[in-house]
Amino acid sequence: MYDLHLVQDMSTSATVNVVAPHVDPVELGKTTGHVPAQSLMNLGIKYALLNHSEHRVAWDVIVATLASAKAVGLNVIVCCENLEEAKALLPLEPYAISFEDKELIGSGNSITTGRAEDVKAFLELVKGKVKAIVGAGITNGPDIKAGREMQAEGYLLASAFAKATDKKTLAIELASAALGLTE
């Protein structure tokens, strides 16, 4: 969590939102090994992921985590692997739902191109109800542009950035594509 605080402190832009990679349905106190929503809020972190394909959690944990997060004002992005999960998540009213294909994570094969029809169906299902985010295999500006053209409202990516030798250039490329500044 300390690293999140450093990133949050360095983020002076209103358009940059720091997202914690996980949150747990626990209150402050004896929580070693867990990430309470209130701890994130105390650090100024207003967003967290839940149920990422690399850290899937049980349905009851999703329900409890969303309740504890909402109680303190933390916005939770819940990940799903298919349309059935997205449909089931909608009544819980998370801040956002992110559609990701675990097979594409870190592959360099973007969900926005490799599973474009599924992405379109996902966006049609959730847009206007919660924020619609896509992720998995997103590597460059054209991957972001493809999602933007389908009207995705955000993107999850980590591997491309973590593996990049020139992180600054990649960050500029990705942000420019997300903002529609490149063609």
C-alpha cells in the first residue's frame, strides 16, 4: 500500500486516477494481509480493483467488499470474464465493470481486436448502467483506439507497461490514444 501512496502523491493531474490492485471486505483493525477500503481512502486512493483474473474471489466476497467499499466512498471496478458474470454484477452497482479475458493478459493480443464482438456485446450490456472498462492484452495506442471506437470508458493494462523499456513514451502513447489525440 505504501507504493500506492507514493503514486497518489506524485499524481497532480485531475485526470489521473490511482487504482489499488485489490480491496478486502474488512474494517480497520486486525487486518494483516488484507486491504481495508478505509485504509485506501485514508491514503487518498479512491478506486480499487476486485476479482481480477489473477486474484479471483468468491461471489460472497464480491458482495461484502462492494458493501464495505460503498460505506466509505471507495469506487470499485469489478472484473468479469464473460457476459454472464457482467449481468450478475450489474444489480450490485459497482462503480465499473471491467471485461477481461485471462488468456490474453500479458499476451500482446488485445481484447479490443481479438475479441471485438464480445467487447461490443459487453459494452452494449453495461454502458449507461455502470462504467464499462476493457482489459487484457492491451499493448499500444491502436489497441486503445480500437476500444475507444467501440466506446469503452476505460482500459486495464499492466503487463505492457511493466515490460516496456521506455515507460514514459508508452504512457504518452496510451494516454494520447485514450484521449483521442492521435489518429
